[in-house]
Amino acid sequence: MSTQLQYATFYLDGMHFGVGVADVQEVLKLQQYTRVPLARREVFGLMNLRGQISPALDMRSRLSLPPSRATGSLPTVVVQSSDGPVGLLVDEIADVHQLDVATSEPPPPTVPPNILPFLSSVFKLEQGLLLVVDLAAVLRLDATN
């Protein structure tokens, strides 16, 4: 018996990433952020989600990718953490894929080493690899990462 899971996907620096749909609260196209002085570089700012103040992480910065050249507002994938919602700023929102967990594989050695600690697995799709984000690793902002 196969287990099917759905992944909400997005792009960062031309790479296709996904997070489990069960972890996604919502996707926002336009959002205002308030910068936080002296915050870690990964913390893009704070956002107001219907009265709840939540942090927003710049996923490019978190994965040590080059800064975005986009001039407008970046889309935000809002995920649930143990402390409440957290926004993940991405380059572009993509599709939802339903995939068989049994077809997942460990990340190949061709994945850039700066991204590897933030991945749980990969799926081979017709159009390339889907890199599955390890949300616990991305959301853990401590001195070691």
C-alpha cells in the first residue's frame, strides 16, 4: 500500500522546492513587512496575519542563496511552527503535487552543500527534482546554523 502526500511547491533561485500541504496555513501574494533592527539576516521582518504578529524568513538568505533581484513584493508561504505561523518568502509559487512517499530518495550529491542540511528528501519529476524542505531545520534559528 502506497502513501500519497501532497506538497505545496515553490521556486528559489531556479530550484523547485516543496513543503507538506499539511504544514501550510496559507499562501500570500502581497504582504507588508516591518523590518526588525539587529535581527538575524534570515529574518526578513514581521508580518500581521489578521492581528497576529508573525516572523517572515527570507528563504534565499536562509539557504545561503544569492539575494533576489525582484523589486516587488515576494510571495509568502505561511507554515505552522510550534510557536505559531511563520512566513517563508520565496521567488515564485508553483503547483501542489501529490506524490508517493515510497518514490522519495535522499538528496543526491549534486545538491549544493549549503542547501543539503535543509532538505529531507527529493522526488524525481518529469521536469526535474523536487527538493522537499525539512521545516524543522529551516525554522530552527539558533547559533549553530
